[in-house]
Amino acid sequence: MNNELDIEFSEAFEKISRLKEAVAPDIMLKFYAYYKQAYYGSTFSFNNELDVRNAFKANAWMQLKDMSSQEAKKEYIKLAKIVLNNKINKK
């Protein structure tokens, strides 16, 4: 990971991971899906636990099946900036 997009993606991931405040579940699903698509593409893998939470996660990821890794990283970064800016403005 040494290009500018990868660095920005890693920084966005770290900032979101360190958030103390809760993020809405639908936004967290988007983060999950973009992350999985960025690193695993459309090679879907899931554990055998068929619960509601995992079903939502699987659905969110599968909706991105045609998105490239680079596009998923860009969308993750864009969403992270929105969430982080909202958290700063609410303080």
C-alpha cells in the first residue's frame, strides 16, 4: 500500500475505527461493504451463521459486486469525510 489512494483509504479507515461515538447502522453497513469490496472484490465469502446481522452485511457487500477496488476505496473515503465532518460540527 503505497499509492496515494491506498494511503488516504488507510487513514480514513483508522479515523473511522477510532471513533468513540456511535455511527448509524446503515452507515456502518456501507463502510463494511466498501471495505470488503476494496479488499476482496466480488469474491464473496461468509461464515455459516445465518443471522439477520450477517444477512444485512452480505446484502450490503453484494450490492457492490460490479464496483472496482479503487472505486470502493474512493467511496469509503468520501463517506468517512462526511461522517467525520458531521461529528466535528456537532461538537
